[in-house]
Amino acid sequence: MNYTSTRDTSIKVTSSQAIAKGISAEGGLFVPESLPAVTLDEIAALANADYISRAKNILGRFLTDFTAEELDSCVRGAYETGFSSEKVAPVETIAEGTHILELFKGPTCAFKDMALQILPRLLTVAAGKAAKGTEIVILVATSGDTGKAALEGFKDVPGTKILVFYPSDGVSPMQKLQMCTQEGNNVAVSAIKGNFDDAQSGVKRIFTDKAIAEKLAANGMAFSSANSINWGRLAPQIVYYFSAYCDLVADGKIACGDKINVCVPTGNFGNILAAYYAKMMGLPIEKLICASNSNSVLTEFLTTGTYNRNRQFYATISPSMDILISSNLERLLYLIAGSDKVKEWMSQLATEGKYTVDDETLAKIKASFAAGCCDDDTTKATINKVFTEKNYLCDTHTSVAVTVYEEYKKSTGDCTPTVIASTASPFKFSAAVLEAVEGKKSDLNEFDMVTKLAEVTGNECPAPLANLKDKKVRFEGCCEKSGMDDVVFNMLGI
Ligand SMILES: *Cc1c(COP(=O)(O)O)cnc(C)c1O
């Protein structure tokens, strides 16, 4: 299978090249030229298989220039021991027809692990084919979850180095501690004075600086990207939708061939796009319900056809969804409307901050997607309600999805069995979750809140978060925006 670009279909690259490059030179995203079909018989057979076999089966259809041995080693390395659930991504049923797909059983307790545990392995195999002998340097700007998940994924992976920048005042105390205590011989972390946009634009500038690229090349190194536009992050996310469906079949909750809906708490549109790919490949998904917090740019787009990033930005209690530009939406538009229109709309987005799709495109989008949003108070109310009524504790992001799903069900009467993606451990956002459960703000410090949340709810705090308290802080540096280049050179020793 070959890959092309959302903005130039004359481009043709292998899966290794798509993963090693990350983004196409003209600014488009790599997409498969066609989608592999999976039959119901094949799905029925996978229902009896474990996660590793399911992952090899689905990924093997996309990564056709990886050998079976290479794929086996990537998949096992990622999912065999690093997840606290044997099922990797288990499904919990909280009410008849309402199933929660838990994507937070990995080492950093957020769904980013599902992709970032395997991406470094795919990337080193891909680079071995596409750019032999070059050391890969990963630079990440993070607002929290991605940085830690990328550090854990790349930790001690031979042939790679990873450096993460985070805004000094833009991450939670727990997220900061997770990053600053990171272990591994090829990792570094630095705060930068500024906000997330400063960190991100600094990293983008370094990525595209010709002189820096030449300096790296002279030392046998090259930058690559671990962010969610890399195909190597998207493909592994398709797997867990097949896996969830297989689990429901294996547990007798649905029959193979029955339709399900999927509801996803959405930011950059990567997770829900993976579900759409699964649908296009033949997984019986009826509706994809896109859930947003107060940053409701996607709700507006999916219901009116106008994408407008010129709006107020809200810092919410579901911070991983505080996004105004959802990069992966471009891949959906490519599938539905083609590359000429993508080019036109993306250039309007760049110059005017908005675009409106034609009626035909909007109708096609609405045939598959529904959307809704909710504010922080409703998010907290739902955490409380689900805990009180179902004895299930969910995090703030998951709660947004549960809220939007309940509203969707009420307004449409659609009772199709539904899988709701749960994207983080509630202990990762203890302050907001504890406040929701107790009905009042707590003045405890972050760690005491974690302990209290465990006591109050009878849930156990995941070990990687509980153990943080005793970890040594390794990275305390904080640089100016103008000092980022030197941090990079120091870390690389060049
Ligand atoms: C990244 C993230 C999201 C958003 O996922 P996208 O693929 O960017 O839409 C939702 N919840 C959590 C906890 C996340 O870390």
C-alpha cells in the first residue's frame, strides 16, 4: 500500500517513508491511497484473538513494507508488558448499551500511550529503511499529556533522542512532575518562559530552520515528529476500535454485524478520525459522535459546515481538548471532498482563520457524524452522576463524552449500542474529579488530593501516578524563548 498527500495526490511514498517524514513537504498530511477492507468473517475470527494479534492483523494491512517479524516486534514491544490491563484497551459496560473503552491503561495513564508506545518502534524500523544510519531527534512542544507519553515511548529506544519543551506555567503540578522525573538515557525536558503557543512556535521554527538541519545532518542526526499528524500515531488508534467491537462480540453484548455508535472526546480530531477509518474499512459503525468542551469549534463545524478559529479560547478542566485548530480534520476533508478542496480550505484557514465547506460535503459529513459540547459545570455534574448512579469514576475528558452522548441519545432517540472512548485516568485530573465527587473545591495539595480521591471513591490510584512522589527530579531547567536552540544543541552535544 502506498501513501499520498492530502494536498498533492501526485505524491507517492511507502508507509516507512510516511512515518519517517511525519509531514509531507508541501504541508499536507500523509494518507493511504485506498483503505483496506475487513470482512465480517475476519472480524468474527479476531473476536477470539488477543490485542496483540488484532493489532498485527489491522496494522499489517497498512504497513505493507514492514516484514512480519518487524511488525511482531513493534507490536509486542508496545503492548505486551507496558499496560496494566491484559486486554490493553478493556471495555467496561456501565449501562445496557453503554460501553466505556478504557484507553488509559498505559504507563502515563492517558490515551496517548496507545499510539506513543508503538510509534518510536515503528519510527526506528521506518528510519532504518528510509534513512539508514541517521539518529532520530524528536522535539515535542506539549501542553501536558503528549510530552510525558512521548518521553515514556522513546525512553532508551536505540537510535533516538527526545527533548520536550513545556510552558512553565501551562501544565498541572502532576503533569510537570511526570515530565521532570522522567528516566532514560536519551531524554531531556525543559520548561520555557511563555505559554503553549510560544513552546509550539519555537519548536516549529527549530524544525524548519535550514542551518540547524545542516548542523544536525553534519552530526548524523535528523529531526522527526511524534505529534498526532504522523501516520504512525493514527494507524495504531484504528486497532482499538476493532478490538472494542471484537470484545463486545466475544462477550455476547452484540452479534457480529450489529451496528454500534462511537462517541469520542475530541481535540485534534485524531482519535475520532481513527474510528472513521475503521468504519470505512468495514467495521459496523453507524454514527461517530464528536464531543467537545467549551472550545466548541468542531461542534459548530460538524453542524453548520463553517470552521472558524477566530473565537475566544477557554482554559477548561479537560485541557487536552483545549484546541482551536484540529489538524487531523484535514484527513477527513480529503476523504470526503478530495485534495483540491482541501488545499483551498486550508489556505483560507491560514489567511482568514476560517472556511465553509459546500453543502454536498456537509451532507456527507453529517451522514456519519453527530456533534455536541458541554461546559465545565456540566462536566463535573456528569462525573458526580455517573459515579453516584453507576459507581463508575471517569475523568473530565471522558465525562464530556458521556454528557454529549446522553444528550445525543435523548434528542435523537437513537439507542444503538455505543462505545464511549475514555481517554485518561481520573487520577490524572484529581483536583477537578475530587471537586465533582465531593461537590466542593479541595484545598489539599495535588498528592493529598490523589489519596483523598482514592479514599472517597474506593478506586485505586494507578501505580505510575502514585509512585511519582518518590521519584527524583532530573530536569529543572527553564529557558527563554530565544534560548531554545542552545537547549537543543546542549542536549545533543553538538
Ligand atoms: C489528546 C487527548 C484528547 C484529544 O484527542 P484527539 O485525538 O486530539 O482528538 C482527549 N483526551 C485526552 C485525555 C487526551 O490526552
